[in-house]
Amino acid sequence: MSLYSNIYFYGGGAWGQALAISLASIGHSSTLIVSDKSREQEINNHISKRFPEIQLSNLITASTENREELALSDLIFITTESKRVIKSIKEIVSFNDKANIVITSKGFADNSGTLFNQIIKEQFPSIKLSVLTGPTFADEIAKNQPAAAIVASEDLTNAKSICQLFHNSNLRLYPSNDIKGASIAGAVKNIIAIGAGIIHGLGLGDNAKAALITRGISETSSLIEKLGGNPQTAFGLAGIGDMSLTCSGPHSRNMSYGIEITKDINSKPRSLVEGLNAIEATINLSKKFDLELPIVFAISKYINKEANIEETIRKLFSRPIKNEFE
């Protein structure tokens, strides 16, 4: 039997709906907190505009007005974009200051590179916090296709209980106690995905993309270690798993944006290109910890029109020779 009976999703977009669908497939009911009446009505009529081919289970409901119900919740998933996470937590805490919260957004809390768990630990110490991250496209989860990810928390027992909640669903979850590493990996992989889009858009080849991903994982591992996380997290589902998926094709918003800017460098970023939000934070962290991140810097320079691709490649290839794992 699950420990959780009052499950809420703060955010009724694709990811919130997909996770609710996964839970409903194994008999768990949940409520989506949404921002507009039309979406509330659609979901309560078992219709999803995000996944029009899927009829939503009657175990899934939506609400725009009953945020007070959050006081009774025993598990809340935040499924908004990263820039709205802290605002969402503040609203949740106004109703439930001991909430058990799972952040599914991938990014940093601000441009300095602060992690969500750092802010929550300082400002809301009574909250139980976990991060759900890994190689997961929402539409595939909603279609009941198999996937795996991790739940990271400083409280490993809490992480295990959330993994258990999804047991026997199409989403296989693994517990981790490295919330720092999981959070950093989830943010940096979006930057690398923009780079993969640039490589694809410029026709630089699969060899270049493989090198980008591999060295991107190396930089992620180094950053995790500098911030006190477990560098091995970069080589698991939260790191290389998610990065490989996000760099696999234009299905990824970040990679799609990278392709777009090779055609039009003045291309306006679409919503939820999380890699753009993460670049400045990652660069600021690298400077703070005196850490070289040449791939991240190269992507930033191309996006900001500070270097063309020929100059970028020349600088990367002219770097001093060193051992791969130094």
C-alpha cells in the first residue's frame, strides 16, 4: 500500500499530466492545480489538449480554486518551468509548511547557480524535498511507453517511498541521495542539447555530436564534484541518460532551438528553452570555482554571436593536450 493518498501536481502542462496518467495506470488518483478554467474543464471532462489521442482517467482531476486543499496533501509534484519553481513553493508553503515536495523542473534557481534545494533548506527547512529527473519525454510517458529516471533526496527513505509509488507503472524510478548532482546534471544537459542542435544544424556530423555529449558529461561531472555532489551521478540516468535523450533529435526543445539559431542567429527563443536560463548560471559557477568548462563556454559564445563556428572549433581543438579523465 502506498504512503500517499492525497497527491497533487502543481502545474497542469504536459509533464504534470503525463505523470498523473502514469500513476492512474496503477490505480492512484491525483489532482492537477491549473491556472485557467478552460484547462480545468477539459481535464475534468477527461480531455487533454496536450495528448489529444488519450482519454484521461477519471482518477485525474483538475482545480483552479482549491489551493487550500494543498494543506491536506501528502505529496506535491512541482511540474512548472524552472523559473516558476520558487514562486510555486512559496504559495504551497502558505497552505502547507511541512509539504513533501518533488521538483521535476530542470534548472538552477537563479543566475548565480543556486540550486533549488539550497534555497529551500535555508528558507523552508521543514519541507521534505526530492528531485525527479532523468531521460523522459512527457508524450512517451503519457503513451505508457517504458522509461527510467531517478528520485534524489537527502532523505533516502523519502526518495525510496516515491519510487515505490510508481512501482509497476511504465516509469521505473531509482532512489538517490545526491540531490546536488541530480539537479546540476538536469540543468547542464539542456545547455549541451543546444550545442547538439548547433552541430546538427551546421551539418558537422555524428562524430562531433558524440564528442560534444561525452565531453559535456565530463564537464557536468567536474561541476558536480566542485559543488559537493557525487561525480558518478553524471554517468547515470540523471546525467548521460538524460543528456543522450535531449541531444537525440528536434523532439527536444533545447536541441530544436540550437538547430534554429544556425538558420537564424537572431531567432527568438521559444518558451521552455531551459538551456538558455542555465548558461549564465553555469558560467558563473565555473568562475566562482575556477573550473574550466570549454564546451559550455563555446556554446555560450556562439549563441551570443561572440565567435563563429570555425573560430569556436579552432579554439577547442587548440587547447593543451591532457589525459581524458583529468
